[in-house]
Amino acid sequence: MKKLFFATISFVFLLSMGGIANATNGDNLIGIGPIARAMGGVGVAAPQDSISAVFANPAAMCFGPYCPGSQVDFGGTVFLPSTHAKIQIPASGVNAGDRSQSNIFIVPAIGLSTPITPTLRFGIAAYGTSGLGVDYRDRLVTPFGADTQVFTQYQVMKFAPNLSYMILDNLSVGVNVQVDYAALDLGQGTSSGYAVGVQLGAIYKIGPVSLGLSYVTPQTVNHKRVFDFDGNGIKDALKLEMPQTLGFGVGFSPFQNLLIEGNFKWINWSNADGYKDFDWRDQYVFSLGAQYKPIPKLSLRAGVNYGRNPVKEHNGFDASSSTIVQGKATSTFGYEFLRIVGFPAVVETHITFGVGYEFSEKFAVNLGYAHGFEKKISETGTSGPATVTLGSKLEENSFEMGFSWRF
């Protein structure tokens, strides 16, 4: 069993290197695993599988349908983003727009929850959690020429061992250590690195109500030799920090076959290296999900998730000036182009649906679908007497599938 699990984790890491794109709340997925994603990304108060338990709240290992036994979960998301960009400089005859070729991605996940003692449980998970990017190579005419290779890709994979301890029958606390692998490509080659962080959590149950609290520390990767920002022929480094995140959740089960959960998350983009340099604002994310079982073996799920677009618009920018990015003076036009066209993480509203079926006491299958409604961003600046307009629009669809095995 151990050999199989760790071999599968290795496979998940290799598969994840194929790319993750245009996640949802900024560049973070709204949830991990088919159950959580089908319920709008909730799980801080009452996650329903071991993957979302590790991701959403490390204290949740002590409360869940996988208790008191053990459970392994496998999940995968097929992401289908639709991204379009435009660039308009009427004085130069530039009026271009096209669709990104980055339009299908696979996001894998695996998780395990198992007891050590009646009050102490161990869990472990590996999953893709963040990413975004576009591919306009040979498709988007810019002031730099028709053959400009406009390509960006950012992806993060996490490996998280987890411990959860029941202090009281209705109170648990938990912690996991997150080992991150991040890869960044700004069209001049991929730069990768590692970071380590911690997630803390607690869950308190009062009858049919569950209260959950979770905090994730900031985690920074220094991407060396990733892009020549100042144009001196030497590739510069760029620090990107996965921001600190605070989550609070309330779960309510008025009946044994019904679960309703609401979550609130604060994602601190404005203080995170890289994101603050590109002027992202904090996100306040609200999600609501429900699970109903008309019969014991069948689960019906739905949810909604909203988080305001974190990318600010800079109307009135001076394209002929320069902007400082982590100590390097770069072209303001290139800076704005990267913000608006290269990383258009602007989707705000999502609806989700899903279904699960338990074929036996040991085996279940879960399916889900999520739709991120189209969101546009556009800003206008000047380059001398000329007007410059940059814009993007993004719409997302994803399909989820997972298997749960209890033993």
C-alpha cells in the first residue's frame, strides 16, 4: 500500500508539470478534489474527502465520512479556459486580437487519511493548486512585430503531510507542512524552485453546526534567470509568493442527508512578492455549497463562488516611461502588457455542480462541473500622442472526476 501511494504521488508530480492554467480566485483553484469543487470550493468547516481535508483545513482529518477508518482519494480536473486578448494603437495601425492556444490542462490530486490512534490521524496529499498563462505565439500582432512570441505559464504543485488531533470529542486541531514546487515561464525559458510553508486549522462542532478556521503562511519561490526585465541582455530573477490566506467556514446539517456550507477567504495578494509588484489587490472570496443525499448511496451537489478580480486597471498609464519591478527598470508598456494580456486572472463568479455514487461501502465515484463566467479587463494609456489600449477576457469550464477507496 505504501509503495503504491508514493509511486502514485510521483506520477502526480510528473503529470502536473504538463501545466495548469487560469485557475479561479486569482491564480488559485477554488477548491481541490471533485467534491469540494462541485460545492463551490467550500471545505474549511466540513470537507468530505481526504484531498480537500488537507487542502482546506488540516484539522478536518478527525471529522469526515472517512472516519474512523482510512481512505485514499484520487482526483483529476480537466481545465478548459477560453482566453482572448486585444491590443489597439490606432496611430500605428495596430488593431489585433486573438484567442490563446493554451486551452486544455490536466490538474491531478491524490490524498490519504488514516488513524494513528483514536484521537490522532495522519494524512498526506499532493495536488496542483495554482497556475495561469497564455499562448499567443505567432497569433497576436504587437508593436514589436507579427512574430512576437507572447507566452506565459505559471504552475504550483504542493506536497503536504498532515496531522490532526482531537482535543475534545467536538474540537480538533491540525497542521500540515506544504512543500511547493513552482515553475514560471515568461517566454524566455522555464525557471523553477521550491518553497516550504505551514497551514494551521481548527474545527469545532456544536450539534449540527461545524465551525472551521484555517490559515496558510506565505511561501516564496525565487525564479532565477526567468526574464530580461531591464533589457541589458541578462535574464533577471522574479520572486513570486503564494500569499498568506485566512479562511473561515460554517457547516450546517439540519438533516442527516443534507449538508450546507459557507466559506469566507481572505487572500493577501497585495503583500505578496511579485503580485504586489504587478499591483494585485487582496481578494475576499465567498463560497456556498450544498450536498443532498436522496438515497444513502447517491450525493447531489451544487455551489457558487465569488471573488473580485484582483488585477487592477491602470487607465492613463504612460507607455513610453519605465516601471520598477523588484529593483529592475522595465518598459511600462511591457509591464502593462504582462499584467493585462500575459496573466489575465480576472474571472470572478463561478457556479458548480456534481454527483457522487457509492458502489459499495469501500468504493465511490464523484463527478463535477464548474463554470467561470466570462470577465473582461481593459485599460487605456498613452505613448506620446498615441493612445494604447490593452484588454483580455477570460471564461472557464472544468470537469472533475475522482475515486474514493475506504479500507
